[in-house]
Amino acid sequence: GVVSGANGVQPGLTLHQDGVLEGDTQVAIAGRVYVMAEALSSPIRPGDLLTTSALPGHAMKATDRERAYGAVIGKALTGLDTGTGFVLVVVNLQ
């Protein structure tokens, strides 16, 4: 799965309830997924907590623990040295 349709990567499993309106965007709420991330100001290393970035549709390393409280997407399993790209993440929405 992917956090939100990251570059057309397809989810491994989707769940839905019959009779409930469904959208066309998949959003991960748990598990291991690839996310578009940016390492423009700080490289991402495995184990780093990720939060939303000012770059639309991207995650970034959470460098300020106080500001990240309640805004963590998950924990990086792979890294990204610079620029933008995919990072494998364990999603743990809090």
C-alpha cells in the first residue's frame, strides 16, 4: 500500500464496506508503505520519524520533537540522502 497514491504504486490489500460511498484515493492507516519524501533540509535515515512536509504530497524528517507530537506519519525503514524520492515507512498515525 501507499500513504496516498504515491506515483501509482498499487496497494496490496484494500478494505471497504458494501453500500458505503468510496473515493478513488487509497490512504494507508497502518502497515509498511512507500511514501514520497523530501530530504531537502535534512537526510532521512532508517528509524527517523516522519511528518508532513511543506512540499505538497511529501513527508519529511521530523526534526523538532515538540512540533511533531501528534503529527507523526510513521518511522522510516529506508533512507533518502538528498532531494525527493520514495521511502519505505511503517505507518503509525498518531
